[in-house]
Amino acid sequence: MSTLVYINSSNGIGKAALEVVSYAKKLGSDVTVVANGSADEAALAYLGEYGASKVMVDRSVEDPQQITRMVNAAAEATGANTVVFSHDLTAKAVAPRLSVKMKAGLVSGAVAVPEGDKVKVNVFSGKAFGHVKINTDKKIISLLPNSIQPEGGGSACSVEDFASNAGDAAIKVLETKKPEGEIPLPEAELVVSAGRGLKGPENWGMVEELASELGAATACSRPVADIGWRPHHEHVGQTGVAIRPNLYIAAGISGAIQHLAGVNGSKVIVVVNTDSEAPFFKAADYGIVGDAFEVIPRLTEAVKKFKSSN
């Protein structure tokens, strides 16, 4: 019995990749990784330290239909009865297709290691937990990023080329633009976010300064992205990027239900708002009723002082 993990290495091997390999190892079986993308052999071999016994790589695969065929071929080659994905855009496109091909039960957005044949997931936009039972012999699970802590301690594994014969791509990628020097939001453990309460894009410097001091990613609410104050890849919420950081600081965001749905998996939420009746305070672990233009600089100075004393 073996478990297969799919990883897209186009952006390198990030924390999400280490999480899914660790998660698969906890399922108690041999772990094989099937990957596409451009990561070099050393980076792929590093997955062995988190539980992979080997990595099979096909760099010719690009679009979701090709990836589906590649993962299916790898599952057949390894005899895997369980396939694990990170719950990202690729998984949302590939896992349902693969479920049909493999005749496998699918659970999307797992947040913990299965207990018996039941998988824990978020339900009702993160307001509650559900336990989904998989009745099929073959299983597909996608893991929400930042749900478990990667566990190393192993050693580098072998990497081998895999001819998946995935066919031609239905979609041709002409150009890929990647944010440089930024922490990917789904993998960020600390996030500083702001909304229309900042009054204009010219005031974002203080948000970026606090994020820089904390080593955090920056984010924003949907209205801010829609009016062009910040790039759309920073938009978090139900219609943007769903995140689960250890700390989420929100300044000048009222906390509409659509925004909360994308961030309520955060371990600790800190809200700064002048309106004491803002809905976000009901979801916050810590709330500061005050002007972000006064509070954020003071938080930044406090972080600087703490860092200088250690």
C-alpha cells in the first residue's frame, strides 16, 4: 500500500509541498511524489527529509488535463490507493477529474490527519468542522495550507524521470509573471492586511513597514484590490485567496462575511478599527479600537524595540 503526493515545483519547493509530504507520511504508508515544474534535482530530493521515498518527475506536463493524466499514470505505476494534493488552484482543477478517472472518493480542504476513515474539514465558510467518511477503496485528499506543521528528520530521496505520456496540452502558457521578493500568501505564517480605512494607496507604506519588521506578507480586502490600490494577488477573502496564517493583523477592514470566510482559519486575529461596532471584532482574538494611522506605527516601533532587545 502506498500514498502518492502531487507537487507543482514551478515556484520551487515551498512550505505547502513539505506539508503535504509530511501529511502523507502520517497516513502510515510508503510515500511517492509525482512532480512537474522546474525545480532542480537537489530541491526535489529534499522532499525525502519529510517522508518521500522517491520523486518521479515529468517536466513536460503543464495544464490540468495533462496533470490529471500524469497523476493517474503515476498512481497506476506505484499501486497507490491514496493521492494527496495541497488545496490550491491546481488541486481544485485536477482532483475532481482524477476522482472520476480513479473512481476514488474525494475530500477537499482537509485540516487534519484522518481519524480512521473520516477526514476533518472546514464547513460553512470555516464556521464549523465536518468529518467526511470515504467509502471507496481509493481516496483523494487535498490539504489546506498551514493546517499541519511539516516534520523533517529524514534523508534525501531518489529522483527519477517519469514518462507519463500525458498527451498534448489543451492550454498553452505564453508567459508567467511571478511576484518577486514576496512571501506567497497561502504559505505565509504572518500576514498584515488593510482595507479602505487607509484612505488611499499612498498610505500603504506603514503597512509594508510593519510587515517587513515582522517578516510577514501583505494583503488587502476586495474593495482595495478592485479600485486598484493594491494588486489582485493580495486580495484575501471568499472570492480571493483563502489563508490560514498563525497571525493575521487587519487594519481598517470592517470584516464583511465574505472577507471573514477567507481568513477565519487564522490562528490569531488582531483587528484595528475606529468603529467599535465593526463585525470583525466579533471574530478577533485581540481588538484595538483606534486609528490605524496611530496604531500601526506604534506597533511597528514596538516590534523594532523588541527585536533590538533580543
